[in-house]
Amino acid sequence: KFGYTDDQIRPYTFSVAPFLADPKAIQQGYLTSEPFTIEQQGVKPVVLLLADAGYSSYGSLIQTSEKLVHEKPDLVQRFVDASIEGWYSYLYGDPAPGNALIKRDNPEMTDALLAYGIAKIKEYGIVDSGDAKRSGIGAMTDARWRDFFNTMASAGVYPKDLDFHKAYTLQFVDKKVGMRP
């Protein structure tokens, strides 16, 4: 679609050094991290989101077994609801408890990087935009899943006859959990 070829693919090393060394380089990265590191080196990166190029996938998902969904749907619902409430609390309440847990498991994280990450999540609407504005954080739609599948099937990633509906359920989302007026 964009004219790239497989010989242009490079492994993602989580290092911005090659990007900083070559002014013609492009680099994938996390909106909440790599631009911060690059800016600390005095370079203002141009940030392009894959979503803006028509890549409509969901960035993060909660995954579990079909067995747990069928045997303990109440447990799954509570976990999903708690995750959603946690995101609202982290983004619009006090992020300190979440930051403490993040820094405990990732000691290289700084308060400045975490604050930058929260600001970018809000600025770019990474968690709370689009369908989430209507149905709450964690919102998903059949239409968006279909669009993503059609894009991937057209690119040859998935067979066109794949039943992509088996990959997800809307049973636990779109309930406006945690939404504030």
C-alpha cells in the first residue's frame, strides 16, 4: 500500500541511537517513550501514528481463555471493569500509585518520563478517544474489527475466509464503566 519492501525491514532494537546518528532515518517507537528520549538529546522528532495511516487495530487487549469466559464470566467482567477504572484513575485522578508500581518493576522509569507519557496519551487520545468517548475506555466495535481484518486480509496477512469474529467478544466492554460526566 505504501510502497515499502521487505528489504527495508530492520529489527526494532529499542535504541534511538541509529535514529539520532542518521538524519534520514525513521524509527518505530512508543509514543510515550522514544520521542521523550530523542527530545532529551535536543532533536524534535516528527511523530506519525499508524492509526492516522489507516491502521485501525486495537493497541492493547486483555486476553484470556474461552474456558474462563464461559466458566467465570463474572470474574472476567470484574477484571475488565477494574482495568477500565484503573485507566480513568491513572489518567484523570492521581497517577502516583500507578507510577510507583511501574517504577518498582521498571526502575529506569523517571517521574519526568511517566508524566510525559501521560501527557502524550491524553494529547493523542490513545486511551480515551473515538468509541471510548461514547462507550468508555476499552470500547470495541465489530466495525473496527472488520476494518482491521479487511486491511490485513487485503495485504495477505490473513486468509479472506478467516472467521475473525472468533478472535474477540464485546461481551465485557462498551458498558460506560468509569465514565465521568
